[in-house]
Amino acid sequence: MSALTISDTGFGSAPLLRNEPVQARSTARLTSLLDAAAAVVSDIGYERLTTAMVAERAKSSIGTVYRYFPERITILHALAARSLDRFLERGVPRVDSSSNVDWLEAVMAGLKYWVDSFTTEPGFRSLRLGDVLDLRPRASETTNNSIVAASIVSVLEDRHNFSPDDLQFRIEVAIELCDALLARAFAFDALGDKVLIAEALSTARNYLVGVYGVPEAIS
């Protein structure tokens, strides 16, 4: 994650951090705080996270936490931003892989990365990309899930020459369907309920096929 992109969360233009890190030591400290917060969220969920818990887990002072984060919600937004950054850095290349023979396979590659994140990214199981933080009023109508959808759409248009007018909306719906079922799949099992995981992917795939048909039928 770039140290200067953490405030770009999709929740508005206001910066999340009190101080953006500009030195390696500050960046490492910020990473440590976020790793600590992710570990706490992984243990108890994002609802109960406090700045004191982050300081304790990071073996840091509460003053250091407040140096970067004015309140607990900014920590959660920063974690969500980091997960979004990681999807854009690691998930999009899976979508854009030449091994995906058609647009549908490309979409499914992105959704499978989403599944992997539940087990490989601490805190993702609870927070995901932060859209569960239903704060009102919202600073923007753009959600992090919609940013992911836009990144997938860009690949489908560029690599697969697939660009129906409603593609952004349809990919967003597929993501939301998959995400809702995955949240249930991992609610009581850190490794995920395999049946529900398979159903999440199948539901998203069948939705898109129901709208656009199988790729062979389109080409």
C-alpha cells in the first residue's frame, strides 16, 4: 500500500489521517497500527474496536494512535482503504490475466480473489471493504464495492471488448450478491462454509449469465 493513498477511501475527499507519513519510520509505524487494528477486528469484530485496543496490540502509546487517527472510525476507514488498495494491486491482475478466456471467467477470477481475502487478510471477514460502515450522511454515493466493480469493468472493456451499457450496474449487483453470501459463509467459521462459498460464486455467475447469456452466445 502506498503511504499516500490511504486517505482515498471512496467515502469522500476529507483526509482520514491527522498526519500523512512521509518518512520510512512513520510509514512503518502506521503499518504497525493498521496491522494491530486488523488483528483486533479479526478477533472481536469492527463494532467493538477502540483506539486503546489498537495502541495495546501495537505496543504503542495512545498518543501515537491519535497522532494519525483522530477517532476509531478513521482507523476502520483506513483498513477498508488498505483492502481496496490490495484488491486494485493484486486482484485486478487476476481479472486481467490472459488465462481468462472470456469476460465471465475474468469476473469470476476477481470474485475468487474476494473469497481468498476472507482467509488471508486479517479483519476482512468482519469489515470487508468498509461498505458495512453505514454512516449517515455519506460523503459520497460511491462505495468501495463500486470502485472494485469499475476496475473489473475496465478490464472487461479493454481485454474482452465487452461493454454493454449497464455493465457497471450489473457487476456491482453480482459483487453485492456474492459479498452477502460470503459474509454469511464466514460468520461462524473462519475458514468459511464451503457450501455457502460455492453458492456465493454460483449465484453471482448465474446472475450475470441470466442477464448476458454465456460468453459464447454473445461473441
